Amino acid sequence: MTHPDVAALLESACLLAPEGTATANDLTVRDVWEYLAHDEWETALGLLEEFGDGHQLPSTFWARMAEAAELLHLARSSAWCRWRCTEIRNGMVRADLTLRPAAEARRRTPLAGHGVLRPMWDIGNLSPAGGTSVSIAGLWVEGRPFLEPGGRATVRLVPFTPRHWTHVEAGRRITMHEDRTVAGTAVVLEVKPPVTVRPEG
């Protein structure tokens, strides 16, 4: 890793964030430039991640952030930034998920919260024969590295086949499956469709 590589990526990400963008603590892009000027890469990266919480930033922003995080050996930050790229491409469903207790479900161990799990979801679709048809979506637990059996948390889902999810709206109850049994139940809080990128020219 060379510092110029990280600096160039973070500076490029800064240029993609609107000047007025601010974190919950009222830190702005101008503050990020100040941290970059003092070679405080991790702090700058963390602030730029926060900008994405309340603003729709382009996938290029997240891709450059992911590269910078990889150079800094920040595995979770890199995974998060790559996850955000996928949200832009495939859409995102935010939900309040409650897992079934270990005594009532197949899962006995906590599930990883950083996007590696790809469970099946019953979102109301039917097969040609009229039976339940499940759809796969990746799962990211907000603010926690794991979610234990019986636990409850806000999660973000990235559909593998976005067209299967177009009817899903806030307030809908959906169920999570890791096999034929129900692993958890979620109430949809927010739905963001895929971002359509118009070709240039």
C-alpha cells in the first residue's frame, strides 16, 4: 500500500459527494478534506461512509471507497462499501427482522451480519403450480456483527432477482428461510428500487 493510492481514492470519493453533505454530527466534506490533508485516512473513510447513510451517492463513490478500505486492510468497511454498490444495482429492502429462538428453529448459532448470508424469503410469490415460491436476498445486519437466534435487528436485504420484489412495500410481513422451515419473520420498513443508470450521449 502506498499513501498516494489511498489518498487519490478518497479524494476522488470526496469529489463525488455534494459539498453540502453532512454527517449526523454536522461534519462536512470540507472536514474530510482537512483529515486527508493530515493523512488521517481511516477517519476520512469513516466520515465518507457516514455521508452515504442519508444521501444517494453513486456506485462509483462506493467502489472507490471499497478500494481504499482494502488498501487500509479494513475488511468490514470494504465489505460494506461493496454492499452499497450492490444495493444501487439491485435495490434494497430494509426490514425489522426477528429470528426464531434456537429451540424452535434449525439455526443454533448467530448469523453473520456483514452480507455473507443469502437466505430465501417468502415474499408472497407463487410457483406456476400455485405453491410458495421463495426468492433469494443477501442480508446485512445494521450496526451489529452478528444476530443471535431469537434476536431482533434492523436488516438490509439485497434481492438477487430484483423483479421478484417489485410488489414488496413498507408494512409487508415476509418470512426468512434457510431450509423449508421458517427461520425468522420480518416487517418491511423501507424499499429502494434499483437505480437506473442512463447511458451517456
